[in-house]
Amino acid sequence: MNPERTRSRKFLNRRTYLGLTGATVAGMVGATSTASAADETYETVTVPKGEREVVNVDDGETLENVLYDVTACGAGVTIVAYGSDWTIRNIAVRGQVDMGDNTVIGGAVTDGGSARIENVWIGDGAVYEADGGIGIWLDPKHDGHLTIDRVNVQKMGNNAFYCSSPGGNGNGTVTFRNCYAANCGVAHYRLPRGVVDNCVAAVTDDRQHRKGRGVWAWSPGPVFVQDSQFAMNGHHYSFVPGAEDEGSTIVVAGTQWDDEFRGGWTDAYGGTAYFAGGNGNDPQNVVPAGCPTSPADAVEN
């Protein structure tokens, strides 16, 4: 496993520098630079070769306006957020993370609270390998509500949004809005209960570990899908309700989805997909308005 450096960070406001504890200042030397003095709107953290940056976000904290540069060989980053009322926004990861099946953003909303992840770029993905990299992962202890808005995740081997673990455990919920996920293995939107609204999943890569399901709804459900696009190009199901012999429910409305792969959905686990009005089978591979299309789009917001 790559060496790790752990930092706890809290922004005092939208345009301030990160406050660091004395124990972590030394770790920053030589690793961090900032945008030009004329436009100090975000910080750049350059992760050295063979290291993984680990950043902690706690109750009530906001992590924002940071670009993590992982272009060095073997570099990666993980942001760990636990508690309630936390926010992660205007974050970009430049370069492919190289850290096995670890996650870029992970954690849980606890005590029945709420939290947000918004305007994030993880579009450079992970080094190609089986189970290589997770975009966003939720811990089984998640018992609150997480909103994920305008997040771009691509080229992950082990799910773009891996949010199914709370099903049957913490029983928390998640809402995806205006998100884009492409060429990720296993699944693009994986969750036990919640909403997928104005989101897109696309598969254009023929390699095995880049061809995941569109929406994978785990027990207990339901998952509501609306006004979205699933351009799977015949590589995998658009919808899978259920997993591990436990059924779930997906309700689909106003959505364009691909039915070329075995009809586009399966009831193999005893689940059901209900198709309400306004659906069709002509999905488009487009990034939702407002979702970042580059690292600069995320951090220069």
C-alpha cells in the first residue's frame, strides 16, 4: 500500500487558506502551492510519487477550493468525511489516482443529519485495473441524507458512486443531482434508497473494467430515477433492481435509457423496475449543465 499522509482541514470561509494543526504543517512543506497572488481562489496540493494524501472532514466543516494533483506515479488522494452538516465543494483531482480499490471521497452522514458534496471533478479516473479505484463511497454507518450535486466521475474500476453499503445497516439515503458518470466498472450509480435526478451514465469503453451498470438499486429501495440519460451502448443494463438475492425497486420517469443489453434491465434478484411516463430509448451522452467538465471548472467556480 502507498504511504499515507493525513491532514485535518477546515475552511473558515469560502476564500481563506486551510487551517492546519501544528502536527501537520511539516507535511505540507514542498507539497502545496497556491494559485497566483492576483487570483488566490483555490489551493493546489501536489501529492508526491508513491504517496496518498488523506484529508479528514468532520462535523460542521467545509472543504472547498482545492485541486489535488496526483499526476506523479503512484500518487492518490482520499477525503474522509464523517458526521453531519459537512460540505465538500469545488474540489478537483487532476491525474489518475493510483491506489488500488481505495476511494477518492468516502465517509458517512451520521446522527440522522445531512451533508453535501457539490461541484467536484474526479474525471481523470484511476489507473486501469480490476477493482481499481472508487469515486465516492458511503460507509454502512450512514444514517442521514447526503446530496451529491454536479459531480463528474469517470474511469473507475470499482464503481463511480458506491453508496449501497448503508442498505440494511444505517439505512441512510442519497440524492444525486446533475451528475455525470462514465466508463466505470461494476456500477455508475449504486445506492439502496434515494433519487437520481437529471444525471447521466455513459459507457464508451470496451474494456471489461469500464462497463458497469447504470443504476444498481440495492435493498431495501426504492430508488427514483427521473429526467436522466443512460447511454450504455449495449455494454450493460441501464437498471438493476436488487442484489445478492434481495429485491429492490426502481421507478423511472422522464428518462432516456438503453435497452440493447438483454432488454436494458433485469429482475434476476427479484426486484422490479416501474416505468412511468415520459421515458424513451434514445439516450444522449451529455454532461448536465453546471457539472464540471475539467479540473478548472470545479476549482475556479
